[in-house]
Amino acid sequence: MAPETILELKSVDKHFGGFVAVDRVSLSIAEGEFFTIVGPSGSGKTTLIRLLVGMDKPTHGDILLRGQRINDTPAHLRPTCMVFQSLALFPHMTVGENVEYPLKCRNVDKAERRRRAEECLGLAHLPAGYYDRPVTKCSGGERQRVALARALAFDPEILFFDEPLSAIDYRLRKTLEKELKDIQRETGKTFVYITHSLEEAMIMSDRIGVMRSGRLVQVGSPREIYKAPNSRFVSEFMGEVNVLPVTPANGKLMCEPLGVAFDPPPGEAVRAGSLVVRPEDMRFVNGGPPPNGVIEGEIFNEYLLGSRVQYQVRTRGFTLLVERLRDAEQPDRQIALSFTPEDSALFPE
Ligand code: ADP
Ligand code: MG
């Protein structure tokens, strides 16, 4: 049985005066899904999530929770909960008091509050011994876990997160990203997560929605977004890519600055635009028939990126990026590059 839609947005807009911060966003989120909205700073992510939790109202459009219109339902009457970028923990309280706070507001009795708080601390991977610890004695990562435990204690139908890990250092962030996904799987809750980091989105999400200037420009699985970005914007947002300006010439795509013509990607008509190739899809040509037009160049720099090496290749005023596994054979300085048409994408801009 297909999972039910829990949250639906129908052409949702948010205007601030004449400025359109959220522009006709339509989307369905399934029960139990880990859905991430990703986009650069200022693309409207926080504005959108404020509409979803009820901190603000849409200018146009509808928000439906299990089919019920909730546009005008204030945040405290919605069965949803938000975990913020800057944590709104109560500093004068212990960890336990913080986690129990939503239960106290609902008049849950003391013994049950404690039982539930300890359960939620466990879910958030905090030792039960933290119950009596002052929040001020917790590290940044631990506070993040307390905030999550408090959100879980509230037992919301949907948990919303607005960049909760952005202020945490890299190693810990990587750990917490995986833990969040584990917790989401353990609890079966619907998570709607916001981040400006596509890398973070890729690790955790069942599906990703990419935002640009208030619009949702692509929605898909991490794999779909990676393998089949529908615009140059999405492909560049995914990380560094090679962008070759091309114009039609004799059934091929001519890159004038390079003086090289390429075959179009399969299924694409020959037209003017940008031909995009990922660094890992650029190949060194050494003997054998090249898969496409050949670009001559010179390696002038290389960077070690964990298990891979990135080469910067200079060619006729362009700099192209090529990535290889670290233990691949060292290429010569003067090299020839090519790529298969299947590994390129053509966008009309
Ligand atoms: P993000 O979270 O993706 O960084 P925001 O949703 O915070 O982006 O902001 C999107 C745009 O809306 C920005 O240009 C921001 O300046 C504008 N904006 C957000 N809130 C308001 C407001 N209350 N009044 C006017 N403009 C706003
Ligand atoms: Mg924001």
C-alpha cells in the first residue's frame, strides 16, 4: 500500500509587500518520509517552513494536513513541531525539564513525564544520566540532541527542522546527520528538513526539493537529483561542474572558445545552451577512439579531496576540472580530455 499524503501544498505564495519570497510552491509529502528542502541562502526556505508550522500565513494557496486546510491554524494548535537553527532551549532548566516541557504544558502527570523524557533522551542518543544535568553544561551537539528529544516528547505528526546542524563543526555534523536519519527510521515520523547543503540533503533524505528564488525547481530522490538535474542551476548546486557554452553547428554542439564540437546528449536536440559535465565524468584520452570531441589541455594544479584527486586543466582560457580516484595512474602534464555524450547534459541557458 502506498503511504498516505500527510502534508500537501497547493500553489503556496508568500509576499512581503511587492517581494515574492515563496512563489507558487506545490508539493505532496508522504507519511513517514524524510523530505529535505535545499536551496541557497535567501531562496525562501525559512519563509516556507514558517508557513508550514503556522508561524505565518500564506498570501495565496492552501496548506493541507491529512486533507484538512490548515492555512489559518496557529502553530500551537497544529500537531507539528519545529527544531530551529538556534536552539530555543530554556537555559535555567535541566535537560529533563526541557524535554518534559511540552508534556507539562499538556498536564501529563509527573511519573509519565519522566518515563517519556527518558525514552526520548534514549531516542536522541543521550544517556539517561543527562536527565538532571543543567542544559548550560551540555556541549553544542548535546544541546542539539536535547532539542530533538524535546521535539520527540511533544510527539508531533511532523517534525520540521530549519538548518539545525549549520553551527556544528564538520565531524560532529556528519555523525548527527546519520543519527537523525536513524531516529527518523526508528520513530517512523515524517521529517521535513531544511538545509543549504546539498551534501547534507543527499545523506539523509528520501526525497529532496530544490528551491531557487522562492520556487521549487526540482523534486526527486537524491539519485534523481544527482543523475538527472533538470537545470544548470541544480547541476551547479550539486557541486563543481564543467560548463561549456555551445551553439548548433552541422548537427553538433560547437564550443567556440575551445574550438571543439561535441555530440549532443542522447535524446537532446541540437540547440544553443550550456553543456554540463561533472569532473568525475571527464576522461583522459589515451589511445583508442575518443568518445566525443577532444579537448587538449595542460594540468596546472591538483588537489587531494579525500579518496579522489581533482586536476585543474587549462585549455584556451578555460579551466576544466577532472576527478580521479587517488590511486589512479598519474597523468602527464599535457593531456587530452573527452567525455561520453551520456555523461553530459544540455541546458538552455
Ligand atoms: P532562506 O531561509 O532560504 O535563507 P528566507 O526564507 O529567510 O531564505 O528569505 C527569503 C527572502 O525573503 C529573503 O530575500 C528575505 O530577505 C525575505 N524575507 C524573509 N522574511 C521577510 C520579512 N518578514 N519581510 C520582508 N522580507 C523577508
Ligand atoms: Mg533560513
